[in-house]
Amino acid sequence: MVGRRVVVGVDDSDNSLIALDAAAAEAALRRRPLHVVHADPFAGSAAEGLPEPGLWVDRAVRRAGAGHPELTVTGEVARGFPQAVLVGASRDAELVVIGDRGLGALARALAETVAGALVLKTSCPVLVTRGLGDPGGPIAVGVDGSAVSQSAVGFAFAEADLRGRRLAVVHAWTRPEPHLPGVVVSVRIGAERLVSEASAGWCEKYPDVLVSDVLVHGLPRHALIDAGESASLMVVGARGRTMPAGLGSVSRHLVYRAPCPVVVVPR
């Protein structure tokens, strides 16, 4: 990871400032440089009376540097649409950070497209800044036995180790119905095995991380939203085993409704 950076997309919105501050904190934590980028398909042709995008970037660079003097901070105005610009910037990034309502008026209108394109095409995880959750709480990661889920578990363990946080491994199972007790016991045993296997190997690599298994009978999106209430960060894969293409329904739900920041990890 030597030489990799944290990239953040900015505009003139309050959400952009939240994303900027989060990105600066992530870069400082990782001891990585921070790159601030504003994507504008009409760069160089800003309407009269509106702030030049370069001013937004300059202010963002100064803000990040003032908050973290040890950081190396760079900035640019890139010509292009947000999703394409950030996908390109991700190729030499360790993490891409965006606000939860997109990047500018155009991206807000296409917020789902931006988030979907990023998490499916970026070369690194994407952090979507949302509610604060519990800043002192554990990191929560959703697992479902898929390969993408396993990538999310690896990222979550590394984050928990880096931040000195506990890790909650969350798995929700929805069938069979509770009125079939004998079958429920069998399925629960399988769920416990799935969670145990998801953590296997990572516990050995990160022996200082305290891990708790959270098994919930219910919908995954509800289980993860509940876990996010007391979490400092939520980590999920871009799509699960039932979503072979596109941004998974659970990941999509969390990106727009989670009560804490969410990292979506591509395979």
C-alpha cells in the first residue's frame, strides 16, 4: 500500500465538508496523503456569479491541512462526471470518501448512479459518510458467506485493529419460520458455523481484535441497521450471494439509511 492515498470528492455542500473531514481523519489515521477532487463535466465554464470549483478545492485543501498539519494534501478540479472521475482516482487510492447525498447538484440528481458505479467499479473500498452512530462503538460487518462478504470481513478486521475497536460480525437468517423449532435449531447451527468460518484466519492475523458474533433471525437490512445504531462504522460487501450483478439491495439500503458511516468493499 506504499504510496497509496485517500481520495475525497468535494463540492460546495455541507455534506461535502463532512466527507472532507472524515477523509482527512482517515488519511491521518492511515498515514496516507489526502487528495481532494471536484468533478465537473463543464470544468472551465462555470456560470457567472457562482464560485469557481477551484475555490472549493482550495478551501477544502486548506481546511484539511489546518485540521491535520501532518498531512500531505493535494487537490484538483477534474473534467468529467463524478462517478467516472472518482473511479479513475481510485486506481491509486486506498480509500475513496464521498458524502451521503452525492457530489454537487448533478450528482445529487443521480445519487444512486454515483454510489452504484463507485462501489462496483472502484479499485478500493468506498466510505459513505452518514450519521455518526456511536463514535466509541464497535465496527460492524455484515456476512452472508459470499466471496464479497469475505473481502468485507478482511477490511473490517484491519479497520478494527487500526482503530483499536471491537468487531461485531453480523449475520441475519430469515428461513425457516420460528414456528418450526426443530428446523430452526438446525439452521441456527449452520448460521453459527458460517459466522465462525467468516472470522477464521482473520482472528489469527489480528489477535488483538475482540470479536463478537451477532446472529439475528430477520432481514439482513434490518439487522444491520440495528447494529449500526451502536456502531462507529459499518462494513459490507458490494453485493451478496443472491445479487450476482449490480449494487446489492442490502448494501444499497445501508448507503442511504444506515445510522453510521458505511464502507462498501468491492471484491
